[in-house]
Amino acid sequence: MARPVTAGQAERSATVGRMAPALRAQAPWRLLAISLAVALVLVLPLAFLLLQASDAGAGTIAHLIFRSLTATLLWNTVRLIVVVTLLCAIIGTVTAWLIERTSLPGRRFWAVLVVVPLAIPDFVVSFGWASLSTSVQGFRGAVLVMTLAVYPLVYLPVAASFRNADPGQEEVARSLGAGRLATFWRITIGQARGAILGGCLLVALVILAEYGAFEILGYQTFTTEIFTEFGISFNVPAASALSLVLVLLGLIVLSGEGLARGRGRVSRSGPLAQRIAERQRLGAWTPVALAGLGLLVGLALGVPVGAAVYWILESGRGYLTGVSLLDAGWHTALYSGIAAALTTLMALPVALLALRHSKRAYQLLERGTYLVLAMPGLVIALALSYFTERDANGFLYQSAPLLIIAYAILFFPLALVCVRASLAQAPPDLEAVARSLGQRRLAVLGRVTLPLIGPGLAAGFCLVFLSAVTELTATLILIPTGVQTLSTQFWAYEQNLAYGQAAPFALAIIVIAAVPSYVLGRFFDRLPSRAAFAR
Amino acid sequence: MSELQITDLHKSYGAHPVLAGVELTVPAGSLTAIVGPSGSGKTTLLRLLAGFQRPDRGTIAIAGRTIDGEREFVPAERRRIGYVPQEGALFPHLTVQANVAFGLPRARRRNGAGDLLEMVGLAGLERRYPHQLSGGQQQRVALARALAVDPQIVLLDEPFASLDAHLRASVREDVNTILDKADATTVLVTHDQDEALSLADRVAVLRDGRIVQCATPSDLYTRPVDQEVARFIGKANVIDGVLDGDHVQTQLGNLPVTGQELRSSRKRPSSTGPRPVSVLIRPEQIELGSAGEESAATGRIVRAGYHGHESLVDVRLGPEHGGQLLVVRVPGGTHVSPGERVGLTVCDAVLTWPA
């Protein structure tokens, strides 16, 4: 046998079949090594957390977990998750149905407006409501604020699934004697079930990780308690114990993902002919629907923005914070930009490995990286901070690179979703054809692969950038000494009840975050939803 | 245009052999179709030819020059093999013009595609994007793109599979004309034997990783090497018989045998008296008449499938003739109804294989 065909190559080609990788000769071990390195970085916080907990000793940790405080926090967290997730599921699904499937006037306009709240950080929504009325606090306040802040997480996937669902199925259901309502319940909702569940999981994860909004509302959850234990009492064992419980909760929520995907297998029969579903006539219900959407947008968008504007006007021009606003804005953009670029780059090899070399182990590696979703920013930041201070002799402690690494770990799954979706748009067959037309590998990369996946990389960059700009918790912990970002400076003013000074920072965050949100919206609109959500 | 020669080509995925010693010569300027059931290794063979994968063993040569062998390997981009994958695989981010000109040197990319688009009948669509084209148009752009770089060989992978039936016929026609004009040596892979027979100069049947027969369409149809090939290429009735000299005794009478020269040339143990054989009778070799006249056998019509220009009729032979089910082709106007008793006559010389 003269030809060196390794077992690995042969096995890979066998499973890939006709989609044999065109970039095969780029030794997969190199790709594998890079991907493993990325995975290693992602595991760091969890490893540090376990290290931190073991420093305290198993007995202490167990003692700290099994006490009534944990039960209280658990109750607070779980009941909030249940209620908010339910509300988001209803609001998100109904809104998506109104906009995608009915004769609602001004659909394109509403489609933009109902998503915008995603660009407003939860702590800004919280600030908006709490600064206007002292009655918005505690459990009810948290339900109100979180629902308004995160319902787009359900709306987006459900709207996409409505857009792409096969209208033929509804027609068949009607012809089989199912009425309008029965058809909606059994077919329309059935088609969107996977998307709804997927959105609900994201909502639950966000609530688990949220800190700023609850601190403002005086609602005690795991995150606020961990922050207090670590940041104020320096009680590391207690913080570690609670972090472990929090991560466990995250893993439990995440395990529901398999359920969501299993149910959500939406298939179209026949070729992907883009048939548009006949829109449901709203008729006399039109004013009701318009009023409902108007109310939703008013509460979710109008109140936070209005409150910020109100406080700026209220405070007059006494505090002009132009310089510090610019300075904080610059640091926000700098850290977020570098983190976004780094994260997108990290996601590329992992996505390539999983998509182009379909081997069970590689796909497991890729799926494994999604476990990061169970790690709240607070836990990641604390673990990194504690480790660099205690065990690494202060190397990188309170430095910009550490903050950027924390962002990269925290937002890795977001970048991966985008990069993966765009890679799926560039099938290896195209690269094969390009090569047979006489193009060298590098030329193929430049002329075919990059132009095709470019939009996806840009989307990944935007999503991470947007998330980093609106991040508060990890930033508060890891911000380099003497530096402020928009969110930390906002937080400092807000905690001193200097609403007039805090408000411009809130507005600046919204403005900066709005740009990448718009780009993202365009990207996901154009993508076939199968690619975007078939993780 | 150049001859393509494949010698002893082997390829396996893990323990599963896909190609097990493929031998094939594609004459310069001809169109050779490779047919085979799905999973027979057709696409793998094309990918090896294009240079996207390496064989385990064997050589591929174009115009006498080895491009893949023990010591030589010419990478895909230097093979000058035009590859047209299934569904065309047009670059979605490029216009028709840019797609066709993709492989041209930079200086000619701007306006080098005009003639070819004219040739494939798509002049005027230069600025369209692939998603704005119909399936047939996409297929023709993909072909023009492959021809643009003046390839030595053109590979077509199931090019018409994604088109619907009546479009398929016309696109097939177009592609044939274009390839004729371009005088390209072409290898076409398909699982559609009808397509292979009507389009190709030569048809190669790939089975279990080997080419079991390579012949002109009419040779392949009239003289398949074995039952399996006979059944794969068109409809076939295979019945038992006893061969004696140049006639074979069957349930349908004593029939003259063709293909004697084929058999004798292989130096089979020469006829030592009568011996059992399998007999191939194509559906159009049987004529239906009224029962009991001068026909050799009688049977009862089980089912008739009307196809407009013809009908395919299933006939069960009477118990006295063995009761076998036969398929018979009759002109579309013929009146046949299930249950009717008919007489069967074989009107042509038949092919036999040793049983």
C-alpha cells in the first residue's frame, strides 16, 4: 500500500459520504488541536470554581449548601423562572403569530419594534421602572421587569419558525375537518413547539444569571447573594457553595434542550418551495391586537427610554459628564470589540471541525461548548478573579485581558451559533467545484468560502459585541482598576441614587447596542431558519 | 479532447470496499454514462476522477498521462477536469456571469463568459443570481462554468436528478447538444438507465465496485452479460430453457438463439448435447394473439399498465406452461382487459446464459 490513507481519514470519509471534505488536506489534527485548546479555555472557570470549592473543603461546602438560606434562594429563583418563562412564552408566541401569520397592519414596523428591547440591558429596564415608581420591587417587580426585558428571546425563534413552517400542513389539517382553533393549536403551535421551548430555555438561563436588575429591585436570588458574599463579606466558601448550586441549576435547565430539539423537528415535505401561508384575517380584532402590541412596546421600550430621558431633563444641565461618558464609551467599545473578534475567531475552528468532519467525537466537543451557557457571568468572573489573585500570583488580575477572556468564555456559544449557521451556508461541494475550476486552496478560501461565511462571522461579532456592551456583572468584578465602562459607571451612579447622572450612560448603552442589533436582525431574517436554529 | 483511462481502481471506507478494481476506458470525445444502483460507488468514482479524494490503489490517466497513481498525483485544481455536481452547486454569492467566469484568468473574468452563455442559451441572464434561475437554467450555468476553463474531461454527477420529468427531457437534450458542440469527453453518472441509454455513446454498469459491462446502449440492451444487468437495463423476462444447437426449447416454444458468436468467442466448453440455460426475452419480443390459434403458449392477462404510446401487460402463463408471470409490451391502441385469455408468440431470436 503506497498511499497513506489513515484510518481516521477513511472513517471520516465514510460517514461524510458524498459531502467529503474539500479542505481535507489541511491536517485535521491542527484543527483538532486548536479546537481542544478553545475547549480548554472554556472549561477554565468551572475548573477554578471546583478548585475554589475544594479549598474550602467538602464539609464546609456541604454545610453551606444545606441551610435555609439556600432554600429561600431556590424558592425565589425557581418561582421567578417559572412565572417569567410562562409569560414570555405566551407573549412571545402571540406576538410572533400576530406579526408573521395575520393581516395585522404595519407588520414590518412591529417586527422591528418588538425586538428592540433586546438591546436594552435588563438592569436599565429595571432602573427605568424602579426609578419611576417605588412600587416596582420584589417578586412582582422582578416578574414585570424580566418579562419585558427578555420576551424577545422567545419571539425571535418562534417568528422564524412560523416564517419557515410549511403552510401545507395547516391546509391539510383544515381539509381533514379541524377547525381554525384546532388547527392553530394542533398544527401551528405544534410546528413552533421546538422554537418556543428553545426560547424558554434561554429565558430561564438569563434569569439564573441576572444580577443588576434584581439588585435594583431588592429581589434576592442566587446571584445577588453570591455577589454580596464574595464582594462585600469576602466569604469565599459561601460564594463557592452557592455558585455550585447555581451552575447545577443551569445544567438542569440546559438538559431540557434535548427535549426541545427532539420535539421541534420540523420537516418540510418536498423541495423548499417558499410558499407563503395565507394570512389569517383579524377583522374586528385588529384594534385589539394593535392596542396590545402598542402596550407591549410602550412598557418594554417606552418606559426605560422615557425614564432615562426624564432623568436627564430633570437633573437639568448641572452635571455635564461629557468627558467621562466619552471615556467610558471608548473603553466599552474597545473591550467589547476585542472580545467580539476573539470569540468569533475561537468559534470558527470548533464549528469547522464539527461541520466538515462529521465524526461523533467532534460533534460532542462542539455540543459540549454549549455547556458554558450554564455558567452565569458572575460565576465565571469570580472564578477567574479568585484564581488569578490566589493561585497565579496576581498574573492578569484586574487586567483588561482577563476581562476580555471572561467575555470570550461567556459569549462563546453565541458566536458559535452564528458561525455554525453561516458555515452551513457554504457546502463543501462549492469548494470542490472551485478547485476543479483550477483555483488553489487559498484562492478558494478568499473567493468562495470567506464571501459566503462573511455575513455569519459579522453576525457573530455583532452578537458578542452587543452582549459585551450590555454586560454588567462580570464587568463589575473584572474591570481594571481606575477604568470605567458605560455599564460600571452607570452602576456607580445608580447605586448612589444619582439617577440624573446615571441616565446618560443608560442611553449611551442603548444607542451603541442598537447598531449591532439591527445588523443581526437583518442577518437572521435572510437565513433559512433551519440553519440558524438547527444546532 | 482526451481519452480517460482507469485501471484497477480501489477505494474503501474503513472495512467497507466501495470500488474494487474498476477498469474503464472513455474514448476521446465520447459521452460515457456510468449507471448503477444507489450505493454502487458512482459518486465516489467521480470524486476520485476529479481529484477530491485519493484512491487506495490503481491509476487514472488522461491522454496517456497519469494523474493519479503509485507515484503521481495531480491536485484537483491542475487536472483540467470540469466537475458538475448534483444540483449544480452554483456559487450563491456570484452572478451568472461571475459563476461562469470563475475559473478564467483574472484579466478575462469580466467578459470572458459571453460566448459560453450564448452557447448554453442563457445570453441576457448574466446579471442574475443563482436563486433567480430555474432548475434547468442553473444546470446549464453549471455546465457553462465547467466548460469555460476548456477542460479535458467533463464529469456530470446525476445532473438531471433534481429536475422534474418534462423539464428533464428538454434539459437533457440541451446538454447533449452543448456537449456535442464543445466536443468534450464526458463522464455522466446516473441511476436512471433510461437517461443513460438515450444520452450516452457508451454505458458502463457499475455493480459491487466493479464495471461489470461497458458497451454501446443497444449492445447493452440486447446482450447484457447476466440477468442482473438485463433487469437493471430495461424490463426483462427470464425463463428456463434447454439449449440444443442454435435453438432453445422453452415454455414459449422452440426459439432461435442470438449471441452464439459471443459465447463461442469465450471458448466455453463447446456444446456437448442439450444443456439447461436461462433465456432472456424482452417484453417487446413477445406478441399477443387470440388464445389457441397458432401461438406457442396461452396465458391470462393479470394487469395492464397504460402508458399512452404503449401498454405493459402482465400475463400469467397457463398451468400447462409453468404458470410464470411475464411482462409484454404492446402498442398503446391494443385492447387488453384483465382476465382475458391470450396466446403468446416470441417473434425474435433470444439471448441465453448458461444456467
